[in-house]
Amino acid sequence: MIDRRRLYRFPWSKPDNAGGWVEVTDECTLSCRGCYRHKIEGHRPLEAVLQDIRDCRRMTNCDGMAIAGGEPLIYPHILDVVAAMAGLKIKPTILSNGEKLTPELARELKRAGLAKIHLHVDSVQNRPGWEGKTEAELNELRQHYADLLHGVGGIQCGYHVTVFRTTLPFLPEITAWCKRNIDRVQHISFIAFRTLPNTPDVAYFAAGRRVRLETLGDVPHDPRETSITAEEMLGEISAGHPDFAPAAYLNGSAAVETYKYLIGIYVGSRRGIYGTLGPRTVEMVQSGYHLLKGRYLSFLRSPVVGRKLFLLAFADPHLRRAWAAYLRACARDPRHLVSRIYAQSIHLHQPNEFLDGRVNLCDSCLNMMAYAGRLISSCRLDEYRVYGTAVVPAVVR
Amino acid sequence: MPIDRSRMYKFPWSKADNPGAWVEVTDECDLACPGCYRHRLEGHRDLADIEADILLCQRLTNCGRISIAGGEPLIYPRIVDVVAFIRRNGMQPVIFSNGVNFSRELAGALRRAGLHQIFFHIDSGQGRPGWEGRSEADLNELRQHYADLVAELGGVQCGFNVTLTRKTLSEVPAILVWVRANIAKVQNVSLIALRGLDLSAGKRYMAEGRLIDTSRWQSGSPDGREISMTSEDIYAAVERAFPETRPAAYLSGTARPETHKFLIILYIGSPRRIYGTVGARTVELNEVWTHFRKGRYMAGFARPRIGKRLFLLAGFDREVRKAFLRYFGTGLRHPTRLFDPLYIQCINIQQPNEILDGEVNLCEGCLNQMAYKGGLIPSCQLDEYRLYGGPIIEAAGEPGEGRSGPG
């Protein structure tokens, strides 16, 4: 049971948010189970993408923006998109499956101003050459990309893992790998699989007209498979890593008590993890950054937070404990004194879902995107593309 | 001057971390204001249910204040107990009343129970007995009566709610002239644009997948123009009359983030002169510092008699700097004014729940959420749940495409 009073609720909202989102193509080189993006329009014209970036910045005041798809690395103008975003002083993050990522392309992206790349790697992707491999075995592939980006330098590395019932038990092992690689992996998102139920007891309406969900493509439904919660993922991770403690969250829009984002941040070096940041540090960082820069922080440009972070220990008991652990580690092995200190964030994400008859989105979602000059949740893009508006479900009684 | 969002602070409030919440004690009322969205369905509620709702709100929203509304809360027999319960649980009780039953005796009992603030809903559209056909300017006399009564009581803040229509928009300056002159007694005025369902021909609505019977719905208009006034329209009326006015903070719409659902203006002044407004940076500092110290956000300022220490923020906040220069200039010309106490007063422009281009546009970070059947809903949607089982959405297309039902 999570005690919400010990967590910081991010101060983000739709018009004042740390993040934004843009999609450059809906084509992809993989067909991952659970993907919510449909192949409808292919590569988008560059000017339309750039206009969406400007609109998104204007409407969300975002600090960073995700470049997504589809697979962005197959988009022919990806370097232009990254450069344009960096030119607007937005931190660009590419969400990719990694298939096209080479050291050469990484260097070009770095020159264009890419801040971070999040690689979607998990065992249900049917990734050629990795079929039938477990999540633990896929750490080898994750290591490959982490080393590649570390070699290039200057681009932060993150991972996305879609979590199913079969892969839930692997979360501690993936987390252990991440912790070992804190100097080269700055982020991992564990994303519970979700899809809208396509069952006779739920009717869907778009602009007041009943619609059939089949038009959104094949929507399998297994209630047990779409019910993994952020708390459940936290339970799995905590069982293997008792030192993991979330610091901040976003709640659900319809079910306020749900955790749509649950975020913990490790502090450590290549030689070991010292502890986690507490809610007070996250609050100080978000509030201070907003007071100074007029926007909320998406992520630090440099993951090397250094020892100065421990200055905030005066207000944060979690950080105080991490500092004490650091001092003990230094006393045992002085090499800790010269090791760089990093922050690594672990996100537990419970996406858009149908819960108790309502659509339960992430309240203050940081993946809002511009669509036809207005702001929508990126997870609902295909509802707008197919039906022209968001779909409203209703339980048939 | 158009509203420049980059010069305003977006309140960091969310559903789960919000300064306010809402509870209703009765749906009975001794007035029948046109445009009221509350229907008489259940009468006075059980005290135990109300207390359970208050505790659930506190747990789910982390709120520091609870608005007690209705219906008319002052006709609820256990109103003093409700106020005391909220105070006992470490929150500020705020009553929303039409004032008809507000007497010195009841006021004293409410103050002793811990009442923090009372809002009086007074406007010319109410058809209030004895005040029929009076203008908003005429109604300042009634507002003065209540403001004096609350000031005499001491220790309780006073606010007013005014629902605005196209017809009364032009009277906003007359209201604000009175409000500003009473800055020592009146801490808050909400100017609320009239909203309701557009009931013009051809409009149909549904809830929970069924077409609804809107003849049961009392808050709506067959004239779409009457329910489309925006915060910007109201702000323009304010700014025309008082050009130094600048909004400091806002809440946006849920479906249309570009809309301003709450637009907050904070005047600094004394009864003899308004010196200016507080800017976004001061509001941000107040919110951030309060949350860091107390673990919760704050709606408004703790002490309306804010004093000259506010000017310490002049180096940090452009609007406060401008106010300070006016204060300093006034002091040079009329030195006695330097001894006047300084107050802060909030003008809150609201554009409530509406359907825009087919989508329900609520207030993002709404501070009037309430407990309902164990969950949290926006209080403005309560009767959508009570009458139709869920939120109303617009139905398009030809009859028969939604499943018809009695609603």
C-alpha cells in the first residue's frame, strides 16, 4: 500500500507541462503486440511536423519533447526535426525500437542536438533474431544499445518495456541490470499493457455516434492482461530491490486514487547505488526550475548530478540516507570518492484505460501533442485520426 | 489588451493535490435563481454521510479547505456541526450562501465553530424578494449589508459570487467600484459567466450511452449566445474600467487548454486607493512555499491584511513593483496614506463547465471537486450523475443512433 502523503504530486498541467509529444510517421519496422498506433498516413510532411512542434510548445510550455511514431529513425527528415526542436530550446527525446540505430546515425543525431533516446526493447516484440528470448536475455540487447550510446557520448539512454502478466516477474532482473548500468542508462519506463475492452457490455461513442472499435484494428481483450497496475509493478520491483522507493506520481483523471506514473530515482555511481531521491528533492527541483526558467523540468541535460546533489539532504530524509550510504561506501572503498554520481529514473506507467465505466487518463499527462492546432493526449491520437474526436465508452446495462 | 498567458502563473493544482474541495449538505433552497444547476431531489442529507464525504475529499484531494454548498447551506439544520467537523479535521470551512438566513446569531455560532469564509451569491438575475428589477449597482447596497455584518463579526473572510449574463456584463465596473472601495471588508469576488446546456432546436444529449430527456434539466438556454460568454469577455470589461488590472494566475480547460476557466486578479490597496495588482511570480512563490512548508497548496492568502511587507517582493515581481511605485508616489503627495493598512483582494473570473465543439470542457485543477459514491467528481457535474447516472455529452447524428431511454 503506497502512502500518497509521502509522495510528491508533480505540479504539471496541460498548459504548463514538462513534456510534449510529436509523431513523425506511423510506419514501423516492427509489429509489437499492444502497439496502439495504426498505419494510416505514413511519413508526415516535415512542415506539418515542425508546425506541430511549435504548436505543442506554445500550448504546453514544455521543456522536453518526445519524437515518436511509428519508428522515428526511418523518417527521412529525422535530423531536421531534432535540429528544429533543439533550436527552439526544447530537449528532444527520440522513442525508437533501435533497429536502425548505428553509431554513425547516433553521432549525427547528437550533432543535431538530440538529448536522449528511449529504446523500446521487450520480449513480446517478436524482434527478428530475438524471438522467444526472455526479458533477462534481452538485457544483452539493452547492453548493446547502452554501450553504443555511451561510446558516442552526449546522448542519454532510456528504455521502455511493455509489461504483460508473463513478463511481470522479470522486472527485478531488468531493474538490477539498469542499476548496474547507472553510468549509461538514465531512464527506464515499465509500461503496463492496456487496451480498450472490445466486449458486448461496452459501447463506444464518437461525437455522439456509436462506433465499432474494430475500425481501430484488431483489439484483443483479456481483462486479466489489461489489469496490471503501477502498484503491482512496484510490488514486483520492491521484492527484488527493497531500496527502491518512489518519490513522485501522477494520478488518474477519472479514478484519482490510481497511479498513472509512479517515479523513483536512484542515486549512485558505477560502483554502487547509494539510495533514492525523496519527494522533497523532486519538489525543490521542479519548483526551483520553474521559478528560474518559467517551465517545469523534464530531465537534466547531464545525468551526472555530482555530489552537489547531497546539499539538498538538509530537506530530504531519503537523500540524507543516500548521503550517509555514500560516506560509508567511501570509508570502505575510497574509489567511491572519485566516481561520478548519477541519477537514474524508473517510471512505472499505467496508461490510458477503461476503468469502472470511465476513461482513466493520466491527469497532467506529459505526452500531450498538437493535432490540427489543438492539444490532445497522444495515446488517443488514433481515436482522432479514425473518428475525428475522442471516443467515449459507456457500459451497456 | 489580450491576455498574455506567458505572464500568468498556471496554478499547480491537480485532482490529487488541490487546495480545495466541495461538499453539499442539502439541495433545498429558499430562492430559485435562473441558471442554478442544482435540482431538488433529496432534501437535507444525513450528517454522517456528509462527514464521510468530507473525510474522503480530504484523503483524495489533500485539500486544506472545504466549500459547504447546496442548495442553501444555512437552512441545513446541522450546519454548525458541519463547520465544526471540518475545522476539527484541520481544514478551513467555507460556506456558499444566498445570505437570506444569515443573522447575527447564526453568524456568531458559525464563527465559534470555526468558519473561515462565507461567500454570498447576490446578483440581479436571482429575482430575490424585495430586490426584483434592481440593477447590479443597486444590489451593492445589499452586498454592503452583508460585508458590514461579516466585518462586525471579525475573524471571518467575506466573498461574493455574481453570475453574469450578456445583459449584466456592462454592470461589472459598477460592482467592482464597490468591491474595490471595500477592500478592507471584502476579500473575494467571483464573476461567473452563465453556463448551461445549449437547448436550441436540434441539440440532443446523452449520458451513459443513452439519449437523455432534457426537459428534466433546469440549467440551460435555447439561446446559445447567452451561455457563451468567456473569461476574456469579462476580463475585457474589467480592464476597460480599471486599466491597471492584470491577471496573475489561471486554470485552463480540460478539453480546450487554451480557455481560461479561472482567471485570478489580486488587487493591492487600502480603502482609499488601489495601488495595483500582484503578479504571477508572487502567486507562484506563495503556492510553492506553502506547499513546501505544509505539504498542501493554498487558495488565496492566509491574511487579507497583507501589509507593506508585500512590497519586499517588488524586486522579484514587476506588478508588485508598479504597485509599490504608485504607493510611494501617493505617499509623497498624501503622507497620511502611508499609515493606511494594506489589503489584498481577489477577483476571480470563472468560465464554468461547458460543451465546446462537442467536448466537455471542465476546469483543469478544479478546486470544487466533491465525493460522490466513493469517488471524486466535479461538483458542477453532480446533477448529471444524480439525474442521468453520469456526465452528459453531446449527441450528434440522427435519432436512433444512440440507444434511446428515459434517462
